[in-house]
Amino acid sequence: MNKLGLAAILFLSACGVSADDGFLGDSDGGGGTDGGFGLPDSGQPPVQGVCSKMDILFVIDDSGSMGEEQGNLAQNFPLFIEALDNFNDGSLDYRVAVTTTGRDVDYLLDISIPLPGFPPLDPIPMSESGDNGVMRQECGMTSRWIDRSDTDVASTFSCVAAVGTGGPALEMPLYATQLALGARMTDGTNSGFLREDSLLGVIILTDEDDCSRTDNDFTIQGDQCGENNPDYLPVSDTINFLDALTGERGRWATAVIAGPSSCESSFGTASAALNLQNFVTQTGENAVFSSICSGNLVAPLEEALAKFDAACQGFPEID
């Protein structure tokens, strides 16, 4: 047995799951591919040579409440990599990059509560610094992404995915995606990551809703980035961006792991991510929304892989 298979069994045993429960796959078709983490059996043979490459961008929330989720992602990522390594009989050429949900932003935080006989408090000036879509290059990485051919892919990702919890409190995963794959490509920071003949996969992990906006010096009072708020970027802005970037909807897929409602788990509390749910709904068949409140990211990562697999099978041929 290889080291990843042994690590998987040790991890599952610690969680009270046995190899016979289908997570690692079994001989009777009961819920997985043989010897791998998570791609369900579609009953159809894989399409060889249609989607031979994937460029996967993780957009990870680095705000103050995300420590447990990042740790769980790092813990389960070796199994995710094992599935990519086994994809299409081991022929998939993949690369993985990480950025975060924040940008440099200045705003006013209005926390005043009207009290009889007291003057209202002035809004508090806030200034936060984010990655602005820059793909992180740490942990011995030689470029801003990890290639399949790199040494110890799983450990390197587990290291770089620990993005910390000191990022902006205003999470903007959709705009961060645009920055990472747009402005940071144009200025050369992330250039070279995207390949024309690859399926682009975007995985968003956050316990808040998307609050994407491009301006500064605005005032926030309470939770104002709700669905259809005109002060924030519509989700269609990011969908249209990704369509134009890749050439058509069939050449990109996305998996969002966030709050389906206000919920709690061993990770803590998550807010209802209405904008991100809208993003998935409007994207259509190449998108999936999974709950961050499952208390373990195994199932959401499996669902992401299954969605990317389905998109890969239908990947439009490059002229």
C-alpha cells in the first residue's frame, strides 16, 4: 500500500470510518472509484484526451474565524491530490494555486446604537490589507502554483493553504477570483498559471457571504452585503468575466463551500451565503454549492471533484 492510501485509512479510522464504508472505494460499486478519494462512478467510460489538464484555484477566506476550516482543508488535501493523481488512469496534468478572499480596502464602520440623551458615535475608519488576488508563493514553492510534477504536492498545498486569520473582515471571494485571473495576470504577478486547453476550476471556501465591491470610503452598518444590494458587485459580473476569460461556460467549473443558511458546526458559526448561492445557481450545471457546516470538508471536496469530473467529460474541444 502506498503512503497516501495508508494515511487515508489512518485518518478515516480516527474519524470512525472504515475502508469498507465506500470513502476509499470498494469492489461492489458502492460509492466511489477503486482506491481513491471520491469521484463517483458515472457509469460512463472516461473521455480520454478531451480534458487532459486542470488549472485549479482555491480562494480561501483568511478572516478571523477560519482557522478550523483551513486546518481541516490541509488535513484532507492529500486525499484530494490522490484523486487527481488517479484521474483518467493517472493522465491528468493539473496545477493548483491559492489566493484569499480579501483586498486592500478603506471604509467606515458604523457601530452606533441610538441611546436617548447621548450623541451618536462617529463611524470608525477601517483600513484592511488583503492579497488582492495574488497567488501565494510560500513553503518552498518555485512558482505561484503547484504542478503535479512538483515534489510532495500534498504537503506543499497543506502548508500554503494555511493562509492565516489576519485578513480583511470583508470577504470578497468573487472579486478576488477576478483579480487573480484578470488584473494579476495582466500585471505579470500570476501570469503563466492559465492554459488555454485546461479546464479552469475555482474552489471558494468561506464562512461568510460574498461582499465584493471595487470602491473605497463607503460606510458599513450591520450586514449590508445581502442579496441584490446595488452597492455590491452582482454575481453575474464574475460569471461573465469567467465566460470571457475561458471562451465559454463549458471550459470552467466552480465549487463553493459556504453557509447554506446561518449554521453552526465544530468549525464555528457560518452566515447564510445568499450571494454565493446565487453565483452557483446562475452558473448552472458546472457549479456546485456545499455546506461548510458539515464539520468536515471530505464531502465538499468530493463534490467539487465530482463536478470538475463532469465538466471535464463535457469539455469543448479546442479548435
